[in-house]
Amino acid sequence: MTTFDDRERASEANFAREEEMAFRITARRNRLLGGWAAHEMQLTPEETDAYATALVHADMEGGGDDDVVRKLVGDLTAAGLDHDEATVRRALAQQMIEARRQLLESH
């Protein structure tokens, strides 16, 4: 039974590492996405940092990409920009790739 217990603990540890990495990638993606949106809205560097941080926190509160997309489309529209959901989802996908690359390179 020791071998089985060891395998179970290793599997649980691996799952925990994968979940933590997925969380970190999503948080990094949201920060990058916030930077993209802030650039589009021509925010100052200070506003950009605050906006990116707010986007990370908004995703933690609501959870899910749909909430992030709705917030971004609403904010971009309020800023007078014509960015639809498809544009935001493309940016989200691009930033996910970049976030994964950045985090995997750092490990």
C-alpha cells in the first residue's frame, strides 16, 4: 500500500502545481490584457497599472472569461472605441499565449 499512497500523494502534488500554474497564467494574462486595453484607451502609465490590476481583481471576484470580456467591451465602448467582443476575445487569446510563454520561460 505504500507505493499506492506515494503515487496518490505525487498525483495530488502534481495537480496542485498545475492548478497554481493555471491561476498564475490567467492572472498574468489579465494583467497583459489590461495593459492592452489601457493602451487602446490611451491611459497614462499610472492609470494603465491601476486598470490592469483592477482587471485581475475583477476576474478573481467574478471568475470566467465572459466577465472579463464584458468588462473590457464595456470599458472600451465607454472610452469611445469600436472594439467588439470578437476583437477582445482575440486579444484575450493572444495575451494567454504571451502569459504562458512568460511564465514557462521564468521556470
